[in-house]
Amino acid sequence: MLKFKKTEIGDIDVFREYTQKPGEFSCENTFVNMLVWQCAYNNMWAEEDGQLIIKSGRGENSVYRLPFGDDFDKGIELIRRYSGKDYPDFWVQEGTRLDLFRERFGDKYSFDEKRDAFDYIYLQSDLAELSGKKYHGKRNHISAFSRSFKWEFRPLSDDIKEDIRRCAAEWYEQNSRKEDSYMLCEKRGIGLMLDNLEKLGIRGGAIYVNSMAVAFTLGSAVNDSVFDTHIEKALPEYAAAYTVINNEFAKTLTDFKYINREDDLGLEGLRKAKLSYKPEILLKKYRCTKKVTI
């Protein structure tokens, strides 16, 4: 029987063994996201018979990810036994494991597309170079910021961690009216990342104006070809710094082909902004539930 446990920093090597595989694009199965958003989604995991099983939610509302491991059918059977259901609910992302799931169980499940959760995935070269007519507006934003401020980008290191903490604290203070459980979880996650840069493989950087960090970004690798940007913040009075830090940080990620900038949460402004960067891939996600037979 599967024995699920909360995600802890010391579990990272187990996740790396299973999840950092070629062909995976989704941000949701990265260890850092599992760790950071555990407080919001009750992310838990179990390992048995060469299979890694992830679940979120509680009780009857539990939803499972498709299994990672060397035997897909064995993984599905472990989930069935644990849940006590022949067809438990799954939360799935496009990819080879979904293709296999459709092949095995497509006639048993309904696939409910969740547009608000689609990942926006870009070519690293597009975000780093911003070349061509389609990025003309982005280049103008950077030029305008440069005319208004004398700025510099500093890559993430122990030397700038405390500056990022101060920037984050100010951002959350200025946005305290919107504070909810998800924002508190995100705030805690920034602290976890900054406290464990090397262990979690965190990369990022900050934009400085007058020796003060006014924007920052933090992320980690999905695998050898995909990098996931977990957090990006800019103080409201330096809002154009979002465009600047996106571009500057992308320039440092030359060892990755793709950059995953995660979902838009269904927020109209965020969706417009992410589409404006012309994603190479909109990674679809689905809630899979047993078909209702009449």
C-alpha cells in the first residue's frame, strides 16, 4: 500500500531520479513547485516498486498525477489500490505519459481541459534576443526603462539574497490588500528558495536601481532542456522592470532550449502579457474523471 508523505527539502534527489526526464515540459511536477505550493494544495508523494506517485488535495477530493517510473501500468494499479477506485481522478499535462494514458483508458475517462492552468513555454532564444517585429514593443519598454533609470542586472548569488528578501518584503507589503492563502504560500516559498539556493538548484537575478533591488526572479530546471521561472516580481513604481528582468535573465539561460513561465491563473491581464511574448508551446492540462454512463 502506498504511504504518502509531505514534500521536504531532503526529498529532492528522489524527485530528480524520476521527474527530470527528457520530454517533460510541465512546471507542476518540478520538485521546487511541489515544495513551494504544498501549503496550498497539500502536495504529497509516495515511492513504491520503482514508481513515484504524486497526489494533491484531501480525502474524496484527492487528485493524482500520472505515475513516474519504469512501469506505467504498475503505477496506475498502485493508485487504484490506494484510492479504492477503479478510475480515480487525475490531473494531467500534455506529454508522452498522457498519450499512454489516453491509449489505455481514453474510453473510460472524460478529459476536461483547464485553460487557466496551461503553461506558457517559450524558446530561450526568443526571450533573450527579442528580435523581429513581434517583439518591437518589448524592446521599446526596455529602452523607456533605460531612459528613466540607471539600472543593472545582477545574477543570483549569496551576495544579493538579502537584497531580494527586502524587495520581496516590500512587494508583499505594497500588495497586502490582496493577501490570501496562496500569496502567503508564495511568500514562504521565496524564503525556502533563498535559504536553499544550492540544494534546490535555484537560479535567478535582480534588477538594481540606485543600488536597490527593484525586481527579482527565481527558478529551477525542469530537465536539461526546460527551465521553469517560478517567481518574478517588480515593485509597482518600477513596473517596466518586468520586461527588463525577463530579458536579462533569459540571456543567462543559454544551457536551456525552453523557458516555462507557468500559467496565467485565468487573470486577463496576465494572460495578455504572457501571450504577448509569443509562446512556442501552450501546454494543455486536464482534469480527468470517470465517464458518466447513462
